[in-house]
Amino acid sequence: MHPSVRLFATKQGRLRRRTFLWSTLLLMFVFVALYSLLESSFGRASTLVIYVPFFWCAFSLAIKRLHDREKSGWWLLLVVIPVLGPLVLFFWLLLGRGTRGENRFGSDPRSLNADYLTVSIGA
């Protein structure tokens, strides 16, 4: 599976804050562009077809970000608690640092592409 498809379509794995932020902004840009195109071409009712894929992608990103904080995706249900729930989710998703090292949801996304060369200088 292509990495960009895996990013937006699956709920497995972890996601860094930076990747979450940029992916969410890209998703919102694509949604607005598609919405505008469909509404101007076919009318407002035609825009209903993009909501399911949009929410699927948004939930997938948020769940992976919660996994990076070592929290289950079920924590997204906090959004139903007025004011406090969305604030807590905002903190967890955008401001909170992910757990260091491997956790139950996978390996640390910060160390996935790290390729360190260790050099020992004579003793």
C-alpha cells in the first residue's frame, strides 16, 4: 500500500505532530476545493458524497495521533463533552508530545527514518 494511502486510510500506527498538522491542512484544502467544485458544477446536494471519505480520513489521522500519545482511538468520543472535550483533544492532538520509543501501537515515528552512524574515536 502506498504511504499516502496508508496515512489517510488506515487507523494503525502512530503519527507525529508535524505530520498530523500538515496532513490535516492538506485534507481540509482538498475538501474545500472538492466541495466548491461539486457545488458549482452539480449543486449543493452533490457535495454529500465527499463527507464520508473526509470524515474517514480525518478520524484516521486523529486516531493515529492519539496512538502516538499511547491513547486509544475511543478517546475521540471526548468531542461530545461540551467545551472541555474538544479542548482536551486539541491539547492531545496538536500540543502534546508523543510517547518516546515504542509503545503498544507501534514504533516511534521520530525514529523510523533515522539512520545514525556511530563512530568510536580511539581509546
